[in-house]
Amino acid sequence: MPVSTVPFIQEPPLTVQADAARRRIEELLRAEEELILPRWHAIAKAPADELREIYLALLSGFQEGEDLTEVRGALAELSRSRARQGHTPSDTARAVFGLKEAVYETVERDGTAEALLGFTWFSRLIDDLGLFTFESYASAREKIILDQAEQLLELSTPVVKLWDGIVAVPLVGTLDSARTQVVMEKLLQTLVDNGAEHAVIDITGVPAVDTQVAQHLLKTVFAARLMGAECVISGIRPQIAHTIVTLGIEFGDIVTKASLADALAYMLRRRGIEISQAERPRIAVRTEHR
Amino acid sequence: MTGDGPLPIVSNADIVAVRQQVRTAAVESGFSLIDQTKVVTAASELARNALVYAGGGQVRIEVVENARRRGLRLEFHDEGPGIPDVEQALTDGWTTGSGLGLGLSGSRRLVDEFDLDSVPGKGTTVTVTKWAR
């Protein structure tokens, strides 16, 4: 008999065999649920009810011709809840892989050739599902990071009222185009809302002022000016002053101050507000406990 | 810091990372606060140039030493369009983009040694050195 015909003879039985093998695993999963589930629970160290949900979803998925949508949904939920409890994604994946061990014990006891063959298929399936928990963990993380970046953008640019008609923006950290946009919008809106005519942009928290940052600052000041407000830039520390001069950036007629206090004093003077020191001496009372 | 290989510059976040790395290296090399700020600002300018005008590049940060003092050498390299007229590019206020036109000329003033090597169509390498005082 020519050798080349062998695959043709063997192939159909193989698929039939594979089908039988899958069915055998399915039967085992269904019949031995009472044995497998507690065993899986012991190996995985994950909440029993969530494992049961995944298990049942897996069974009903098999019934509908390997439709694993529901299983994936349950796994994503498991991945999320475990991440919240501080488990690593490896822990979660390992918990899923634990089902292989639990099922293998049953397969071994069953001892049929179908079950053993089916286990290879089952184990590949569980590997995929384990990796899926990893993926959903990563995408959940990604979403958190994106949300936080957005929140940070909002949080890091407060506009505070210093005095009637005087607002201040304390800038902290890196000033890129996106943040400057937010700062500018917020500042201009606050000027309108508060009817303020004076604004202080404090850059004490900005570690380095390069040409881009300077350009963003200048644009913000000019935009405020167009609205009839006067801006002062404060928080220029010695090293920043040095660098700005060396770079050759000119701030033109924009008033700059070393500290926020200087800027406030300047603004108050501009508004004609005088602050005088009280003449009455202040008495500090201190008590000591022995 | 040295021997870590070049840092990539492909996004705005990378410019922030370059600044942070250069600041760490400057602190370790004993730079004064003013010199730290200067070299960090120069790094920021040159990294942004690589990103904006060449679409990205890389930087190698090296701690160098001569007989008397320690310094920091930064080598920015990109494979962008290159600079056709270096003289003009180093003029204050000249820009082909939308910036202030002070990045390149300003960085030259911020550091002690400045070397610009550009081949039109091939790319640009800017090497700067700043010595601790």
C-alpha cells in the first residue's frame, strides 16, 4: 500500500476521535463538578463563587459550540476584582491555570484514551483563557492610567482667588502644550467669572523654563491682556533667571517677580490697596508642659 | 547613567524623561543648581528640536572627566532632513517652525562646548558638553 494514502485513511477518524475526546472532557466536567470545583478552589485560592461562575460559563459555552464570550466576561470580572484586592496578574492567571491541575486529577482517574487526548485540547484552551486575564488586566490598567492623566491635567491647574479682583495660577511640573492650553482656558474663564483684572502666574513649581515653556507663558499673558487683564509672572528663582537670560528669551514689558508675595504686593499697590502693619504689639502666649 | 545606551526621543513624554535623566546625571556630577538648570534646559531644547524637526531621534548621556573636572556630554542624534544652513540656524530668532527661534542658539550659550554636525538629507548630530565648576 502506498504510504501517501495513510493520512487519508487516518484523518477522518482523528477528527472523530478529537470530537470524542472533547465530549469526554465535557462529560467529566459536568459529572465531576462536585469534585473538580472544590479542588480548583483549593489550588486557585480565589473566591469560590467567582470560580463557580466561570466554571458554569465554561460548561454552557461548550454546549453552544465553544462560544466563550460569557467565560471571557466572567474572567474579565475576576481579573478586575482580583486586581482591586492587590493580586498580581500572574496570580490571577495562575488561578485560572489551576483548573488544569484540578481537571487532570479527574482525567487520570477516568483513565480513558479519549479523556487523555481531550486534556491536551482542554489545557490549550485554559492557557488561552489564562492569557486573556492578563490582557484584560493590562487594558484595565491602561484605562486607569489614561483616566489619571486626565484627572492630573485638571487637578494640577487650580486657579485661586488671592484678593478681590486678583487671581493666581500656581503652576507645578512640566508645562507642555496640552497643559498650557488647559491653564490658559481656565485662567481666562476665571478672569471673566470673578471679574478679575489682575492675575499672577506662579512658576515656582516649574523645574525648567525652556523656550517652549516661555512661549506658552507669553501667549497666556498676551491672551489675558487682550481681555483687559494684567498678568504678573512670579516665582522666578535665580537659576531660572540665569537660564532665561542665557537662552536670550525676552519677556518684554511683562512684569516678573521673584516670589508670589512680591507679586501680590505689587498687584495690591496697582489696585490702590494699602496694607499697614498694626501698631499694637502682639503678645504670643506659650505654655510648656512638664 | 553611563553605559545605559541611548535614550529614545519619540514623544513629548520622552523629552520629560530626557530632562529627568540629565538632571540626575548633573546632580551626580556635582553641578551647581544654576548649571544643572542650564544643562537640563539645553537638553530640553535639543531633544525637542530632534522631535519637532526630525520626527524623533535619540540622546546619549555621558559623564566625562578631564584632569581637572567632571562634566556631562550629551549627544543628540537624529536621521531627519538635516540643516541646510547651519550659520542661519544658529542665528537668534531664526526658526522654520513656530517657536521663538532661540532653541539652538540659546542652547549653545547654555553649554561650554557645542558641536553641530548636519548632513542635509541624512540627519543631524549635536554634541554638547557642560563642565562642573
